[in-house]
Amino acid sequence: MSVANHTISRQPLWSKVAEAIEADIADGHWLGSLPGEHQLTNHYGVGRRSIRSALQRLEERGIIGKSPGKPRQILTDNPRASSVSVIPDHVLLLSPYAEEQGITKSRILFNRTFEELSKRGIQLVPRRVEVKTAKALDRNLGQLKEQFPRSVWLLHDCSGAVQRWCQNRGERALVLGVSDPEVSFTSVDMDAEKVISRSVSRLEKVGHDLSRVMMLMRREPGKLNQTACDLFVEELRQRTFKDTSSLKKRILLHDEANLIDLLRERLGKKDPPTALLCWRTHDAIRVVTFLTHQGVSIPKNLSVISCGSSPTMAFIHPSITRFLSPTLDYERCFLHQLIQLLEGDNSSGRNYRFVPEFLEGETVTNPQIVT
């Protein structure tokens, strides 16, 4: 099932039961303690399994005490219980990309995000946000806030204006990408300059002619992507002393659908690239799959670098002598920070920045925390 289909999946029954019990506690229907499981099953008209799962959720959130098999004490003096809406109904995935692109831009990352959210009965809702005017932005984000009042905001490559709006409105948010200096949200990003520099250095170290290195980049409005392209050109300029205009031709800009056609054309030329630098994990997977299964004539000693998480090594073709991946597998850190936020952890201001160290065929998480 695709992630897009996941977003419209139904909320689990036990999650609805937990919300009903929580609402009844807030309304004063249950005082002091909850009745036993048998009475609760009769009251809410569901099976005991759903009741037990709901009670476990309320227990994890600190709303009721731990006493399996006995009436659960209502922890009204617990500061976490005083806020009925700690666990949100939705996570809003905001990005400058079209909604389908936004959720597939890093399919591996958001598939795993969905799995974690679905365990908690939370829906992942992608929305595109375009910053045209301050008034339009305020209107659009205000409508989202009204439509999804109990939500956490996941700001993926969002502009500073979007980040500042969320902070000024007191929203709970996590930044995936470059954090605006005026906001105090926790962010998880990569050090783009070091990614490019170390990627090119690595290719040079293993014997590649830098005149035959090509970078693959999707045409999209993300600031990080443009920064990466500029850094790639500058890195080659410093090492080869060639003019910027000619170096820009080393970037293969694609529109997703035409990636393979453009790559096939480049590989068929007289002096094809011998190294492919894939900025997105999704591109790396598609490229290696194409090279493996389409009977393509692969340039000798071809190297492929994935600047994101390493795709499974099962994709690698024997003719591809090297598959290099930097340690940018930050999904574990990102998911941990998101879960902390979902569960009411309001600590913020940390920037988890990942720096690449190359290993052949392996990926190791290696964040540098910038407070």
C-alpha cells in the first residue's frame, strides 16, 4: 500500500475508545478512578482487547495509573493529564512540493514515519505551502490550523516565514531541513557543504576524473537543493579551475518522470560520466535499479554516491565497482525527535546536523549536535 493511501486509512478502534474515555474524564463522567474492564466494555460497547489497548495508551500518557486488572486511578494532579490533547490526531507534513511529491520525495523516510504514526492512531497529512504574500500565507496556514486543531507540524524544507508563523502561533513543530535562526524548534538537517565536499573528495581519491562526474538533481523549489547545486559547481571550480557556466552542465536536472531517459542519453554519449552523485536517496535507488535491470552498457569503474540513506545492497550490479554512501542516515534521529514531540516533550532549540563519513556498502548514523 502506498503512503498516499495510508493517509486516508481509518483510525483504529482502540484509539477512538481512548479518546472517548479521555473526553469522559475531562467532562467529569469518571471521577477518582475508572471502573473495571468488564464495566468499560459494556459502557463503550467494544471488546476487551480494544479497552485494554485504550487503557494502555492512557497509561502511557500519564492520564491513568498502572494497575492492570484493577480500577485505574485517574491522575488529575499529573501535569500531563491536565492537557487532554497531548497526543495529536494528525501530523501535518508541510513542504514547498506538490502533495504527492512531498510525501514521496524521500519515500523510505516517510514510509517509516507513517508506520510509527499508525501505531499511535495518528494520520500523516501532506500539504503544499507556497509563500506568495504574508496575507495569503496567514490565511492558508490559519485554515490548516482550523481544519486540524489537534496536530503537530512537520516542516519539511519550509521557508523561514512558515517556521516563524508556527512559532508565533505556539504550534508544536519539528523542522526537517534548514532551521530559521529566529525560531527555537528542534531541527534535523544535513551539512550540505560537507556532503558535497567530501563526496567530490572521495571520488577524486578513488581515481575519478572530475571532468566526468555528474550530479543528479530534481527540479524543485527547495532551498537546500539549489544550495547543493551551487556548492557542487563551486567545489568543482576550485579543483578544476574551469568556468562556472561549463560546470553547471555537470548537473543533470530532471522532472522525476524523465530521469531515466536523460540518464540513458548521457550514458550513451562518447565520454559518459563515470561517477553519479545522487542528491536524493530515491534517485539513487532508481538509477541503480535501472543500471541493474535494463541491460545498459555501464561505463567502466562506475561509482554511484547516494547523499541520503543507503538503498539495499541487493540492488547493486557487479559491473558497478563502487557504491558509496555517506553517513546521512538521519531517519532514526528524525523519528525519535518526532515521537518525543508527539508525546509532549516541548524541549527545543537543538539542531541535529549530520556530516558524511564514507563507508563502502555501509551507512552509519553520525550526528553532530549543534545547540
